Amino acid sequence: MRKMTENQQLKKILDSVDKMSLEELCGQVLCFDLSEKDDPEEVEKIIEQMKPGGIFIGNISKEKSDLFLSMANRYSVTPVIVSAD
């Protein structure tokens, strides 16, 4: 696989941004705190509606963090950033 040039990378990013709705663009600046959420259905509903660009997982189990990340990436146009403490 050939490495993309800086101009190709920039074009790819700008093309992605051009395809995003206003709601998706706004969601990209959100980091939703999932560290105290227990109900996967509630989390999925919030993620589907907000489409956050990031999630905070704090001190939750690996299984739950994998599930929440999978959910977030399902509804996001770009890969979700994960933060933890």
C-alpha cells in the first residue's frame, strides 16, 4: 500500500467534512462521559442521537468499553477518540 502524501491526506479529510451534516459536525466536538452508564440501550440511544467525536470510559470493564466503542463507531462518520482516567 502506497503512503498518502500530505495533500492527499488533507483532501481526504476535507472530503469527509464536506459530506457531514451540521449535526455530525457538532457531534465531533463532543466527548460523552460513559463511565457511570450501566444500561447499553440507554448508551446506544444517546450515542445515536449525539454522534460524539469522543467518549470517556473511565473505570469500566474491558467488555463494556469495547461494547460502547463499537456502538460509538457505528454511528460516527469518523473513528471515535477514546479517553480514560
